[in-house]
Amino acid sequence: MTSGPARAAGGGAPERGTARARTVLVVEDEQALAAAISYNLRKNGFDVIAAADGVVALQEARRAMPDVIVLDLTLPGIDGLEICRRIRTTSNVPILMLTARSEELDKVVGLEMGADDYLTKPFGMRELMARIRALVRRAASQAAERDDSVHVRAGDLDFDARGRTVLRDGREIALKPKEFDLVFFLAQNAGQVFTREQLLERVWGYDFFGGSRTVDVHVRWLREKLEADPSRPGHILTVRGVGYKFIR
């Protein structure tokens, strides 16, 4: 594989349950691993674009507008975290981050930069394919939800699903994609208590492989952005021994 983009030629039937073959941008500088990922994606009916460095990855993300990005954390030049941050300024494309590091901090930083999921090396190809399919399904579901133009008012907060925006007293508050997904789901179901496992299933997808700590991290970020006093939240409440609920 060269360091430039390489679109797969042919490669199986379209991914099951979709009207067209989905395109995955694979950003990985380890040639053997990149080739293995690309091969398995093609075998499962995906179109593939490959990039071995950050510059090419950013160019391909803008040009090809892929359905999913598989992004290695450690890359020459621009690293995966910076690539993720730059992509998130203009796109909500699902990003699955690959990392050789197992420390929780690295995973949390990746999620904070806007990654939707992470996978620690070494990993099995079946698990990788399952996660990619989950990201495709969630993106399709969220797109349909946005088309519904759902509007939710909660005290001083105003949620708009079509624009994926939240206003407080008329002023927009910047949220990362998964932060909006989580708080909008809770706001739509105000008063109902959800366990962390239920939120992982409903917001991240039933085959999300992350732990319940992911929910706690996102709730903390949301409280810091949306609550007048994050230490005494008025909207996103903790129900001890159960999970969380939203109060309008």
C-alpha cells in the first residue's frame, strides 16, 4: 500500500440492510494492518479508501465524504487526535479510533475529541466489522431523526433535532455529536430513569463495546456546559443505584 489514497476495486455485495455500499476511510500507517482491514471491509461489501498519514486522511475526508472513518491514534505527522479534532469542526461522520494504548485516559481523550468509539490493538476483524456496522446503523437512524424536525423545550434550554443545536436563553451552546445525542434522548424522555446500560444501548447502539464509564464522562461534560451549577444540576439528575434522568 502506498501512502496515498487507494479506493478498493469491486469487492462483494453491498452491506446488508443498506441501499448502497458504504464507504470507509481507513487511516493506518502500518501496511499489514491497513491491508487486512481493507480486505475484510471489501469482503463485507464496503467500499474502501486508504490513507497512511494525516495530511492525506484530511484530504480524503473532505473529498470523499466517507460514511465511517477508522482512524489510528499514532500516525506520522498529524496524529489521530488532531485529525479527529479537525474533522469534527465540519463533519459528524462516525469515527472509530484505533489505539495500541490501553490506559483509560487515552480512550477518554479520544472520545472528548469527538470519536464515537474506540478499539484497542490487537483486535479481531469480526469485532471491528461489528463496530463499523453499528456506526453505520446509528448514523442512518440519527439522520432519520434529524429529518423529523423534533423540537424540545426544557426550561431555559431549547433543543432542535434538525439543526442538532441547543440554545440556552437564545444563545447556542456548542456540543459534540454524542453529547447532543445523549442529552436530546434524555430530554425527549424527560422524567424517565435510564440505567447506564440502557443509555449505551439507545444512544451508542446495542453492540457498542465501551463500558458504562462512557456515559458518566458524557454526563459530566454535559453538566459543565448546560447546568448553571454543575455541582447541583437542575436538568440531568443522578438517580442513585440506577442511572440518570432529565428534568424539564
